[in-house]
Amino acid sequence: MVNKKYDHEPVEEFVFEDWLRDGLNGFRQKVEGCKPGEAKKFDTSEFRQHMRNARKEQLLAVRSLLDSAIDWLDKKDPNPGSKA
């Protein structure tokens, strides 16, 4: 069944990371466009540290998932190598 109300193609898929990157790039351009000396007051080091910590937490979550999967496999086959 075709909905006659909407005869156009679907819109582009929303990707949060792309949206956030575009917003931050626009924000940075606004800040860099300030009068000389004003942009230097804008410090992004705390933001960068938070982003680094968030990436690290994601990696730790994946590590935890992999460790659980390995433990599950070890419990499932207590005699590895007995079947070839």
C-alpha cells in the first residue's frame, strides 16, 4: 500500500555524531570569528578531556563484553582441543 500523502523519497538518515560534529565546527567558526584576543579566552581543554574519557569508557565497555564472551566460551567447552 502506497501512502499518497508522501510521494517523495525518504530524508537522509540522521547520524548523531555527524550532527554534533557540524554543530561544534559551526560553534568553533563563530568563536574564531571574534575580535582578536577574544577567541583566546575560549578554552576547550575540559571538553576535550571529557570526550577522551567518554571514548575510553566505550572501549572499556567493549572489553567487558569481550571478556564475558570469552568466559562463556571457556565454560561451554572445558576441554579445548579434544574435538578437532
